[in-house]
Amino acid sequence: MSLVRWNPIRDLSMFDNAFDLFFRPANVGAASAESGGWNWMPAVDVYETDDHALVISAELPGIDRDAVDVTLENGLLTIAGERKADGEVEEGRLYRSERAYGAFRRSFTLPRSVDVGGVTAEHKNGTLRITLPMKEAAKPHRVDIKAA
């Protein structure tokens, strides 16, 4: 009989897999066949607020609000846009570039409990914050216990 050590990272990844059933990225990684040919993808956080709204917060530093599109169709939320090179450095004199440029696209399958009519988006200080309110029926509610 062998002992299996508790591994909190493994347990968290199991939670992530279950969570990703609803928030599956449609494309992951650098430009490749898997990523649909997009050059890069912004990092995102997905969390729930105290009032049970879901929030997708995407890092988009250096990208103007007008260069980003957010669409919602058939339960699929898509964030797309482009970060253009700033042009400060001539291409022939560039020694190192660690910033990603070009088109990006990120899609998430939303749960049916999201109230799509109430979805809002805000772009502030290089962060895009999309708030997805839940339908009233999906929010937790207290059940009164009657005396028998």
C-alpha cells in the first residue's frame, strides 16, 4: 500500500477543470492552429462578486477602448482587438521585445444563469472589466422552515 500525499495544487487544478466547463477559453496559447492564428491573448481573472455577479477582468495595457470589441452571442462572450506596436524603435535596431503585439481574441462560454440583458463593460487603466449579472432565479435565496 502506497501513501498519497495531499497536493493542494492538484486539488485546485481539479476545481479549475470543473469551473472551466462554463468558462472555457476558445483559444489558448501563442499563435498556432490551436489559438486560431491569433498572436496573443490577454490574461484574465474570472470571479464572483458579493452580489453574485460574475466578472471577467482582462489585462489590456496600452490598448485604447476603441480598439477592443466585446460581443455576446448564443451564450458565447468574445473579447477581441489589436495592440499595435508603438513604433518608437526601428525594426532593424530592436535588440529584445517581450511585449506582445497584434490581434487577439478570447471567448468564454457563459452559464445559462447569466442575465445577458444586464451585461456591462468598462475599460479603465488598461483593464477591461465585464460584469455579468445573474438572473434573479439563479441567485441564492433563503428558504423558510415551517414548524410542523
